[in-house]
Amino acid sequence: MRDTLLIALYAFAGATVTGLAGAVVLRLIRRRSLTASLAVVAAVGVLAMLAGTLAVAWAMFLSPHDLSVVTTVVAMAAVVSLATALLLGRWVVARSRELAVAARSFGDGGFAVPDTPATAELRAVSRELAATSARLAESRERERALETSRRELVAWISHDLRTPLAGLRAMSEALEDGVAADPDRYLKQIRTEVERLNAMVGDLFELSRIHAGTLPLAPSRISLYDLVGDALAGADPLAREHGVRLVGGRVEPVPVEVDGKEMSRVLGNLLINAIRRTPADGTVAVAAERADGGAVVLSVTDGCGGIPEEELPRVFDTGWRGTDARTPPAGAGLGLAIVRGIVEAHQGRATVRNIPGGCRFEVTLPVTL
């Protein structure tokens, strides 16, 4: 028993010295290739066995013949271990280089997981990089689209402001020079233009608060029946002016927890948009009903004839007015963007889809139990 314990101690001492030396070497080459590190690890394993064997032989626990046999076995094991470590290291390095080459396209949507086999860890890293690259590409695309919409908004608002301001200047100069044939009519027109400009500035301020996440909400329990009724009453004069019928027959008295003022603005913007796009003798229908999943859906259906499919994803973008809406009466393209912002602030969503003869705008809100 005592001899066995001494053999174990001598072997442990020899292996420990080799292990410490290997740790120092690994630290010195920590910035080198993985192949070198694997070769050192394999060498440490074999040399630790050899050092332990030599320590035991030095203590005269092994005969010269036995030491020769063990040394030969260890030498052959060292050759196989080093060869295996070098092959494994080169294989892992090759897979890493393929991953590095693929990572050069990171963020532009072109990153793809290498098809060649790799370790589970490298494969997992590849998948995570591919997913992150796709998300980054989507984010960049959204940023480009947002920048485009902002540029369009600035251009359209500049155009929309220039026309009424030129008219206001001409009318004010006519009044100042005393050459206005009908001053009361000029004053009335000036007031109308000022109110329109004030509404445009108000929309810009509302949109800026929405984008900044500072839109103040004061939720209260409101019946959809009352909310839709007030919105229909407010839009009725505009509908009469355009010869459009307003219909609100399918409205359920479902309670919702919303900011009444902001949701009235949502319905008002949707109704104004629908009335202006519906030809005379057309119909704009409003409905409110429960949906599956504990939600309620407010919908406004118009007779605009439909929106081109390629433009549907942009309907709620800031500044969007469609290809056939480039005149000031069409507005600055802020109404639907404000609708989406207010609805999302209420944890809801706003969507649009084409139906036969027109469009259907839907606002989905969580229902109050």
C-alpha cells in the first residue's frame, strides 16, 4: 500500500510540473491560432504521462526494460495525439475563417450560415449572427424608409405652406392698399386659410409628440356607441358638402378604456379621409364590434375605388398621400400617421385592406372587461 501511494505521489509531481509548464505556454500563445493551443493541450497530456513515468522510474519503481516499453508506448501516443490535435485545429480554424468571411456582409442582409459542417458552438454563433444581421438589415430599411418619408413630408409641407401664404400675402396687400373689391370676403378667406395652417401646425405638433413617445393619454371608460356617434355628428357637415352618405348601423355598445379626445381624433381623421376619397352619392360606413381574442374592431369603409397594392404598406407612413394626391386639399399626409400613432399608444393596431369598390380601415383595441 505504501509503495502504491509513493508511486502516485511521484507520478502526480511529474505530471503537475508538466501541466504548469503547459499553462505558461498556453498563456504565452493565447493570441495565436487555435491549432497551436490544441497542439499544446495534446502535448501536455502526453508529456504529463511521460513525466510521471520518469519520476516513478527515477524513484526505482520501474526497471530499465519496463521504462523503455512505457516510453515507446508514450511516444507513439504522442505522435497520434499531436496529429489529431493539428487536424482538429486546422478544421476548426477553417470553419472560423469561413464564418469570418460570411460576417463581412453582416448587416446588409447578405449574411448566410456557411454550408460546411462545423462544431455545435460555431453553428450556433452562425445562426445568431444570421438572425442579428437580418434584424439589422430590417432596421436599416425602416430607417431609410423613414428618412424618405420625412424628406417627402418636408417637400409636401413646403409646397402646401407656400400656396396659402402667397394667397394671404396677396389678400393682405389688397386690403392694405384699399383695392379689395369685397373686404369682408377677403377677411373670411384669410380666416379660413389661417385656420387650415393652424390645423397643419397642430398635426405636426401632435405627430412630433407621438414620435417622441410623449403623447399624454387620459384613459377613461367609454362606450363605443357614444364615441362613434360623436364622430359621425362631427363629420356630417363635411359629408353633406361632398354629397356622401354616412352609415353607422353596426355599432355595438362595447366599453373601452381609451382617451376620448385622442380616439375621437382617430375616428375623425379616418372619416375625413374616407369622405374626401369617396365620390358623390357614395357611402362611408362605420362599424364597431367585438373580435376574437378579447379585442374590439372599429372600421371605416369608403368608396375610394381601392388603393394600389404596392402602396398599401405605406398608407400609414408620415407624409404619404398616394400617387393621385398632390394638391393642398389632400392635406399634408399626416392624418393617417397620427391615427397609427394614437392607436399604438393605446396598445392597439391600425390596418387597411382593399374591398370591392373601396377600402376598409380597421382599428383594433383591447376591450375593457
